[in-house]
Amino acid sequence: WFSDFPSSIAHKCQSPLPPQKKKPRLPPALGPEETSTSAGLPKKGENEQQEAIEHTDEEILKVEQKYDKLCQPFFQKRSELIAKVPNFGVATFVNHPQVSALLGEEDKEALNYLTRVEVIEFENIKSGYRIDFYFDENPSFENKFLSKEFHLNESGDPSSKSTKIKWKSGKDLMKHSSQTQNKASRKKQHEEQESFITWFTNHSDAGADELGEVIKDDIWPNPFQYYLVPNMDDEEGEREEDDDDEEEEGLEDTDEEGDEDEGEDEDDDEGDEGEEDEGEDD
């Protein structure tokens, strides 16, 4: 039946859609060896990134070491000048918000003889540092030099050690501090409260030593920012004196105004009496 259609009509009835292309063949599945190799590409990139970070850290440490060596002569000169300033060390520690929270009366008694503090970074800056304390002759201990060191071994485990304090007879501040705590609270007789002296002699948890880090990273680079902090007690005293002066001035002004009012009242009374006298004469 379709053979009876003219060829021109048969040509017009052909589908206007373009001929379908053959579907592309998918690549063959990867073998186990090829799969493991391709999966290792991201891991390789991570390793390279980690190596780059470690290399950057090493370069930063080298710069810090170079900086420390360049600064040592200036720090040494600064320490010599600070040693001539009375009570510089104790004032710096007392004015520091974190350090002052640990200072008891026994600590302040010892720190009154502190002449200077120095921080020494080890040759391998990653291995640790040392804090040196220099003292004048004092009634509490014989040492004129005390030092505390912080170390990191190859596996990264922290440790610390310090100079043994040679207390003078009957002047062991550790015992005095313990007795003070026992009197303050019997419940804490076996608990050791943190203080400057106990910090210096305590090596149980070197990894959590915040005071050492504060001295190294905050106080040592610029101790003047805490030495020059104004004494709040002095400021409050000056404010109270100013307030008293203002009150006295206010009272004086009030008294003067009262005297003037009394003078005016007297003048008025005299005027009234004069008028009365004139009326009687009339």
C-alpha cells in the first residue's frame, strides 16, 4: 500500500529528527592496582602540604633564633639598668594581673629582694628555655641566683627542674605558707595552694605551666608596661583628697553666702527701726 505513494510524498513523510548517533563506549573498569594508585593522589597532596607547613615552621624558628641572638646584647644592657631601679621586679609582678593572683605575703617578702629576671632560649628553640632570677642578700634564703628550666624531649614530652632553695634557719617560706593555709581553712590542710614559691619548686605538670609562659612571652619582652602601671591605691587616695577639697570649698562658699544673707538682714532691720523713729517724731 505504501508503494503506491509518489516518491516526493514519501520523501516529505520522512521523520524530521536527525539520525541517532552511536552511544560512546565506557572505558574499561580499573583494576585493583590502578584503583589504589589513583586513590593515593589526594594522600600525596596532603603529605606535600604537611611537609610545606613543617618547612615553614622551621624557617620561622630560624628567624626567631636569629632575632634572639641579635637582641641579647640589648637585653643584657636593659637588665643592668633595671637592676639599679629599686623594687622593679616585685612591682612588675604585683602589677601583672595573672601573676599578682598567685602572690602571697611570703612571695612578696622574697620578691622584694629580686634585682632582675632573664629568659634564655636554648640553642634549639624547640627544646625549651630557662628563667633566671637574681636576688640581693635577703633574710629568707642564701641563694643569690635561682633558675627554673623547661625542657621538651624528642617525643615532645615536657619536663622541668629548678635550683634548690637554701632556706635560712626558721625562714622556710614554704612552711610559713603551709601554716597560713592551715589556719585559713582546716579543710585544705593537705591541699597545696599555688603560689610563686610553690610554682618554682613544683615539677609535677610542666606541660601546664602557665606562669613560666607568661614570664617568657609577656613580661620578659616588655616588663616596663607593667612596672609603669599606676598604683590604684594611690590614685584612689588622690581622688578622695580631691573630693575632700571640693567639699571644703563648697562648705566655705555656703558659709560666705550665709554671712552675706545675715548682713543684708541686719541692714533691713536697721532701716525698719529708722522709719519707726521718724513716725514717732511726727
